Amino acid sequence: MLDLIPAHAEPPTVKISSRGAKRLKDGHVWVYRSDAVSAESVAPGALVRVSDERGRFLGTALYSSASQIAVRMISREAVEDFDQLLRARLREAAAYREKVVSDSNAYRVAFGEGDLLPGLIVDRYNDLLSLQILTQAIDADPVRSAVLSEISALFEPSGIVERVDARVRELEKLPPRSSGLLQGQKSSTVFTMNGVQFEFDALAGQKTGAFLDQRENYAAAARYAYGEALDVFCYHGGFALHLAPKCSHVTGVDSSRPALEVADQNSALNHREVEWIEANAFDLLRDYADAGKKYDTIVLDPPAFAKTKSSLPTALRGYKELNLRALKMLRPGGVLVTCSCSYHVGAAEFLGVVAEAARDARRSLRILESRTQAKDHPILLNVPETAYLKCLILTVSS
Ligand code: SAH
């Protein structure tokens, strides 16, 4: 189905509506299916020329026959050789990380659109690489081979693992595939960020290896944390382990037992004492707040509550409730680190929810830092979907 496009063949053209063309002129890189006016005979995953309705050339893109996002731009120019472009982009992405990542051998090497590599995610965990393929174009065999050969040459990893998102493959009408090793023998390792070590097992049942996007926020939170700390939605202990040296006692809470087992291994690995509690965060916060428990530092890093636009009102209520409960438990002078990874909740909206929670809790809050995702998850201006993580660090002044 997904044949190799001969390097010098003329790619097919997808014509797009004036609304689609305007979107591209405004700097976005996606064209929705409803704006693709002529694409009937284009093969799934093909490299295409994009033109407006009058035939004016707008750039080169990757086409999907299934996704609502029919066209993902890769260049404003004609692309003669996609293999070469892909390899060059991967080299650029790796070189960019050399500049912006410090104190870590784990980071995102390629972040889809943020690296002008739509459909491709590559993470590095020390000597292992983990790959996620999200589109028909990147799933094509020759493209997979080019990605593998380039990242092998760049990092000389001991193993490359593919992490499959079954739902994405279904939406892209790609045949099912299982996660597994693509290259090498090794699928688990230990990585280090900000001087903290973490176990990583690429083939364990967990959906995600680690939340690399919080790397800079872990270090920032640790700069302000003190006293008794509570890390809510702690997963493998990213925040808790960073806070431990600064705090007299740290408790991590998560509803997933397998996640807490890894968290416990991580605390042993780092000789950092953390108390891990398996609980539903909403119930635990309510019980603790009712019991009059107090903390000096609280971290809230829940999963994305708003996965779609329609779930926004429910999501906002969830964020408000969590923040309200946490604020009631903070001692004067205490620190709240509160995050949202829902793209559909904008930065201003999230700040608004926290402000409402502060008002209802009758607390005065100061913003210490208003932060976002780590720089290895680059935010592309004019492509708002590349910016998703909010992390506010606040202090309670009374
Ligand atoms: N702070 C973590 C990432 C959190 S991801 C880090 O930096 O690594 C969200 C976590 O919330 C997951 O580990 C998931 O198991 C947990 N979770 C989801 N719903 C929950 C709930 N209702 N109560 C407690 N934990 C929950």
C-alpha cells in the first residue's frame, strides 16, 4: 500500500481551499480534510505538492488518506528527495538538543511538528531510543528505514524500541502492530536527569516511559520546595525524587500500583526516602483536607483532563477542585506547583482556574514562575497545538 516514492518522480498535487491556504499563510502546517479540494487519487502517506485552487504552489507536505488532518506541511519549497530532508531534519533536531538540554541523558530527540517532522516522536533514554510513529507517511517502510538508520548513526544506541499507540494506527487506517524492539537487544536501562536516576523499561506495560517534558520543571520546583511535601499524581516519582533532598518529608500519591513500584525502585536507586501512597487523588485530597492535614509544598500534575474540546468544562471543574483542596492544605508561605498538560486548556484559562481556586480558598497567591514544557519539546509559533504544558509555581502569602 505504502510504496517507496522514487526520489525524483514528480509528486502528486493536493489542491486546497482558500481557507486552507490562508491557514498555511498564517504559519500553520496542517490542512484539514474539509479544505483539501482535490486529493481523491493520492496514495496514503504520499509526499505531495500543495497548491491553492488557482494552482499556485504553496509547499510540500505529507498526505494522510484517513486522518482529519489530511496534509502536514514539511517545507515551503519543492522537495526533491524526502529521504535526505528527513535525515537532515533529524540531524538538526539532535543538534538543537545539544544546545538546549543540560544535565540529562534523557530527552525528546524529535517532537513531531515542533521539529518539522510531523508524525514522528523519538525519545532518548540514556543508551536506548524510543520511537513513536503517528502517520501513514512515517509508517511507510522506506521512511521507517531512513529514520532508523539516521538515529542509529547519530546516537549508536544499545536498543531502539517502537511504542505503538493502537488507537492512532486505527485512526490512520494502518494495520495493527505491537510495541517492541526494532533494533538491538536491550530494552531497559537507567537514565539520569538533574542528577536523579530513573529506571526505564521500554517494554513494561506503562504507556509512557517518563514525562520528559517536566524535566526543567522538576529542577525549578526543587528550587522553592521545603518542609513537608505532597506530590499528587506522582507516577514514577519525577517531582517527589527531585524534592526529597530539599524537604523534611515527601509523600507521593498515584492510583497506579505498577507506577508506584517503579517509583519505589527509583527512591532506592537514589537513596532518597519518599512515602508512596496508592490512592485516588481526589478522594485522598478531600480526606486529608477534611482531616486538617497541612503541607509546605504541594505538586499537582494530573493526566490531561481535557482530551477533547467538548470535555473542557468538566476538565476545568477537575482542575479547580484539585487546586482548591491543595490550597486549603498549604501553610502560609507554602509552595504550590500546579500543572496542566491539556492542550485544550490554554495558559490564561489555567491561570484563571487557579485564581478562582485561590479566591474560593481565601488565600493570596503570588506567581513565582509561569512555566511550560522543557525546551526539547519545542513550541512552534503559529502552531498552537505544539504548546500544551502549563506549570505554575506559586507561593501562598497568607
Ligand atoms: N508527575 C508525573 C506525571 C504524572 S502523569 C511525572 O512527573 O512523572 C499522571 C499520573 O496520574 C499517572 O501516573 C496516573 O497513574 C495518575 N492518575 C490518573 N488518575 C488518577 C487519580 N484519579 N488519582 C491518582 N492518580 C491518578
